[in-house]
Amino acid sequence: MSAENFHQLPGGRYRELSKRFHEELILPLAEVLRECVGARSPEKAVNMLIGSLVGYAGLHIHHQHEEMDGDEAAETLLTGILPGGGR
């Protein structure tokens, strides 16, 4: 829903939710990643991280794959995003 700025929600609430999503999730994660990703865009890294986690969760929910492992998923994703594999 965030990719579409929460327009699916009734009553015009999408503006406030979109703003809060950006302020409470995107910006704090970008700030954390800013120090880790160097010259690369921290906002792009945040979008890749969140999008990947949402996709992973969606596959699990819709296809009943093996039990989700959030820690493993995050480690795998950060390995690709952070210089030196996130270590």
C-alpha cells in the first residue's frame, strides 16, 4: 500500500498515513543506513530492503512456504546492501 501512497484506504486518510510511513520508517532507516552505504543512496537501500521483506512475506503468506525466518532474511538482504556484507 505504501508504494501507492495508501490511496486504497477510504476517507482521505492516505495523506496522513503516507506522511507517517515516510517519517516513522523510511527516514529513520535511511539515517541508519546513511553511515553504512557510503556514497550509495540510503533511500534507495531502504526501498530495496522494505520491498524485499514485503515480497518475502507475501510469498510466505500466499504460498505457504517453509516457516519465515526474519533474521535470516534481513541478514541476507543486508549482505547485499551493505559494503563488506554487513559485517
